[in-house]
Amino acid sequence: MRQIVSLLGAVCILTPFAASQLGRLRTTALSYQLLNLVGATTLTVVAPLERQYGFILLEGIWAIMSAWRLLRVHRRPTPDPG
């Protein structure tokens, strides 16, 4: 079961990354940041169960940075249409 959860977390990170590399999704898009946050958080939670300390550090920082960027993207003022 842990492997399935880990794979889903990885897919959540890799999907927006691939889309951005193909020019189909901006890294500033809300969906990009949200998928990164979900994926990194999932992998951070699973990593201690396997005693993957380097992975905890990597994904923990990734999750923190994704959350920070998500807040910045969410708080960005919307352009005035007028």
C-alpha cells in the first residue's frame, strides 16, 4: 500500500513538471503549485515509514517551498479588467 501512495505522490510532482517542460503549464499556475504540494507532502509522510532520511529532507523542503509559492500565487492581486 505504501508503494502505491508513494507512486501517486511522485505522479503528482512529475505531472506538472512534465507539463511545464512541454510548455503546457506555467510554474506560476495554481494547479502546478498545488500538485507539487500534495505530491511532496505525500512523499514526506511516507518516507519516515521506510527510514528514508534523505528523502524526508528533500521532500520536506519541496513541500515547504511549494506551500510558500502556493500562498504567493494565491495572494497575487488579480489584474483590473477596467
